[in-house]
Amino acid sequence: YAPLVVMTAGFAVAAPALPFKADFSTFPATPWKTQGGEWSVSDDVLKVTGGSGPKAVIDGLGTGDFQLEVELRPEGDNAQAGVVFRGSDFGDGIDAFRGYYVGIKAGNLVLWGANDPKWRAIAVRPVQVMANTWYHMRLRVAGNNVKLYVDDKPITDDTWPIFDGIDPALAKGGIALRAVDGTASFRNLRIAAYSPAALSKSYTNPVNGGAADPMVFRHGDKYFAYTTYSPDFPTMPRGIRLYTSSNLVEWKDEGFVLKNEDSWGDSRFWAPDLKEKDGTFYLYYAADERMCVATAKSPMGPFKQEKQQPIEPASIRIDGHIFEDDDGQRYFYYVTFGDGNEIWGGKLNDDMVSVDQSSLKLMVKPDQPWERHKWAVTEGAEMLKHKGTYYLTYSGSHFESPEYAMGYATSDSPLGPWKKFEFNPVMKSTEFAHGTAHHGCEVTVIRRRVDQFSSKRNGFGRIERSVCRRALAYPE
């Protein structure tokens, strides 16, 4: 961007350009222009009180792709501090601008949205945000991709983004600091041109269509994704579908690895899981809302039931998952229909096809508001273990609800008791990804946790579901 020239009081002042570093030693000062509120500075901190969505605009600064870093502090319960970018038409009033906004809200919320011309929420995430505490924010914008990082300690290249998404509505515009519903302070604002590093060959979501409820299993140098075959929705009568890949990027459709005629049940073949023992592969899946097990000598199948019958007792219904602990004990998790969809668990017997019924107990049930949209649901359990802590990840709410989401609970035992994460859900629908809930996890060769989750898109009177991929990090 070529520098603009602003005419003021008979002499020319060069408009601000990148890189830009804010000087908050005095205020008001060039190039700032305020809209609403009372603005003041002290010890290189810019503070605003009062007003309805007051803004401090960097007058004349044009940005293309950029990186912005700032420290910000919401002061008081529910107060917001944030940044407007690719903005225009700034005025006095809470909605008096056109552009994107990212902000933190005291009371544990980070949000991203657009005012174009009305407010449109793009993504919201519950994250610990305390009033009267300084937070570091890094905003990277390249094309239609937005990455937002927020932390109470300095952000590094190892920090994971709160949001990493796309929105094509707004391509250019200015930058402003903004407060909502209270007092906010800002310091150490820096903006620079940004060019993302060239990426090696990678994946683009969705990684494959026509599939849902994925379980990814690595055997040798190949990955196997066992899925619900969503084109057969709602009856799913034909079996479990398999996809294979050598790199988690390119996937080959291998057809039905389990067929209807080789199993108990006539329809609703759902949500598979897989475990290997002594050269035999055990495929766990739901059929007609009862859990079943089929076996094969290869992960390619074909899988068949020696005895075509479901797992007992009859309360074992859907979404089975097997977890093997460090001591070799295997555990079986599943959904039963009690107070809504409840997740239960117990010990898997050595035969791999039956459970120790005396060990079965409730893990979690839908007792939080985010788990009860359209129907009371906790389902799709997946167990992880990290540094001695057990992580039970699961889906909450009805899968047709826009609030269908993913959360987790922790315990020091594989059978609980469980403590749900206070900021659940940790993954939910946005404008660029819908139905991000029922999931499966796999550790890649580079030891990063990869979450394979199904993305639901509603349209034309049907439900289309695809398998998507993203990386996960453990809280440290």
C-alpha cells in the first residue's frame, strides 16, 4: 500500500503505514481518531470509559494481510476489549462501523464476528477471561483466513490459535480498538505486514465426503478410517465403510468393510471402533441401536460375526469405544438411553466380545445446558490418556441441532469419577464448519494428536456429512 497524505492545518502529514507501533505516551494524538467514550493515557496505557461501543481508529492506516499484536484488559464483569479490522464507516455507537471484530469478554468468552451491515457471529469460544487482567492477543489475517491467539502470557510460535477460520465477506479496511459494556485498556500495539509461510503438501477439509462418525486406526504404514456411510441416511442398511490413506491427506474409498449380511441387525450401522489383539482385528459398531462385534484377520476385512448377535446386556446401545490402559486392561465405553443419552463404561473381557457386567457404571450424562439442545445427549465417547490423566471426550446435544458440539471430562481413573471441563464445549459449529462433534482421535508419527471429526451440512432436505481433520493439544 502506497502511503496516503492527510492535509491538516495547512501542512501535509504522512498517513500511517506498516510497520506501525502505537505511541500511547500522549492522547489524543495523530493518527488516532476516537468515536465515543472518554479516552485517556497513563504509563503508556490507553484507557476508555463510558460510551456505547467506543472506538479509537488508526486514521488513514490501510492494511492488506497483516499481523497485529496488542495487550488488552477488560475492566469489570462482562466488559469487552477488542479490535476491529478491515473496518470502515466508523461512527459513534455500538454498531456504528462495518468490519470484523475480535474481542475478549470478562466472564470467560472469546468472540469473532462481523458487522456487515448487521452483527453476525462467526465463532464464539468459552475461554478463561478474568476482569482486570492483561491478556496478549495476536491476530493474523491473510486473504480470507483469520487466526486469533489469546493468552495470559506472551504468545509464541508454539501457541495454538483460539480461532483459525475463513470468512470472505470483507477484504480490506482500517483498524480500531474497541470496548463494549465497560471500561477497557490497551498497550503495546504493533502491526506489521504478514505473509504466511509456504506450506508443504497438506490436507483441505473435508478430507473425504459421504462419511461420518470416523475411527482412524494406524497399522503399518497405512491409516484406516472406519465410518458410518452417510449417503445411506437415515436407515444406513448396508454396513460400515472403509477409507485408507498413507498420509492422512489423500484417501481411497475401499467400500464396505462390513456388510449387512455378515452381521446381526438390518439397518442403522453406525459409529465403528476397532481394536487388534493377537493378530485378530475386532470391529465394534452399532446395528439397530445395539452394539455388535465382528472380526477379521486383516484391517481391510472383510469383517464378519461368528455368531450374529449383539453384545449383552441389552442396555449397551450405540457408540462403542475401546480403550487399552498402560497395564493392558481394556475398557469398553458406550451409550445407553436413560436420562437422555448417557455414556457408560466398564471392563472388556479378554475374549474381546463381552464385558464384565459387574464393572459397568455411569460415566457422564447430559446435565449441562450445552448438552441438551433439541434432546439431552452425551454420546460418541473417546478416551485419551496424558501424563496420568484420563480425558473422556464426547459429543453433546442432538446431532441435528446447530449446537451439536464436543466437550471433555477428566479423571485419575478410566472409570471415573469424572469432572467436566468448566469451559465446555471445546469444539462447536461455526459458519465455516457445522456439526463438529462425533469424533475419533489418532496419534500421528510426528506425535501430534490429530482429531478426525465429522462435519454436518444441512441443505436441500437432507443431511450431508463429511470427515474433517484438525489437530488437538492437551492443556498444560
